[in-house]
Amino acid sequence: MKKSIAILAGCAAFGLVAASSPTWAQAKTAKACRAEWRADKVNFQAKGIAEKAYVAQCRAGTTTTTTAPTIPAPAPTTTAPGINVGQQKTAKACVDEWRADKANFQAKGITQRAYVAQCRSGTTITTATSPPPAPATPAPSTRTPSAAGQYATENEAKFACPGDTVVWVNLRSKIYHFAGTHNYGITRNGAYMCERDTAAQGMRAAKNEHHP
């Protein structure tokens, strides 16, 4: 009788110990442990915890903690080449630049609007230096030599008349003028001549001028 009571008491004590032990009271099935591991598979794999190892720890009652997955930092923002962040110009500054070289930009077909858009984006716009203006075309000569011994320039006449006086002949009136006088070299229809050749062409000196 006493032996039976002792056995019953031992079983009761063992039951109380088992009930009070978290491992025995909270032990999970292998299926439940596998389900837990698979529910957070990516995180466990990232931590190097295999399914088999997790199940073993889970069934033994050991709590396996995992750290929340690390969220990668966003990649730094990159800017397109040629744009200097923080150094972009205002629209007003770009407009002033275009207006300062307006003639050159217009010659190149660059409108103010297009220039401002490129200027604000940081793109450098270069233009070639404006070509120098073409030399003015000289007015047609009013000296119209029409016969031998008549020259368009004074130098030509001096070269052809060594030792002789060069005169300016009005070919319409056939009157010639001496150097230094009011009409010398300015008559619209005239030519330079050697004075010795004038008589042969019916020319005469102006009456109000003196021979040099």
C-alpha cells in the first residue's frame, strides 16, 4: 500500500515539474517550426540560419531571434554631365548675357529663349567671334578717261608726264585745271592729262587760274 502511494506521489511530482518547465509546456511540432522558418525564410537565410537548425532549436524550446532586414541606403542622386548644381544662373542673368551679345547670337541663329534654356541648365554656349565687316566697296570712279593721254589717277599721269605739268581736264567742257585749284580732280566727268597733250585734243586752261 505504502509503495503504491509513493509511486503515485512520484508521478504527481513529475507532472508538476513537467507542467512548470517552459520547454515541456511550449515544445512545438517539427511542422510548426518549419512553417515559422518558411514564413521568414529570406530573413533567416540572410542570417545564415538553415531550416534544419531552426527546427532543432524551435523544438528544443530555444528562442531564435532575428534582426530586421537592413534596408539599403538610397543610391546618391547623380546629375547629368555639364550641370553644375548650386551654380546655376538665374533666368535674368542668362537674358542679360544674351542681350550683351545679341547681334552675334542672332547672326548664329540662337534665339534668346533657346540661350536662356541652355544657360540655366549649365550648358556652355560658345559662339565664334563675329567676322569683321567687309570693307566698303568704293564708289565708282568719276574719272572716265576716253582717249589716249588721259589717266584715271594723278600718279599714272605723273609717271607718263616726266618734266611736264599734270592737269585735270573736264571732258565735257574741255577746260583743264591746275593742281591746288578748286576744281582740280573733282569734276564728275574728267581725267588727268599731261598739259602738253591737251592742245591736240582741243583742251584749254581755265581763264581764272594761273599756271603753277
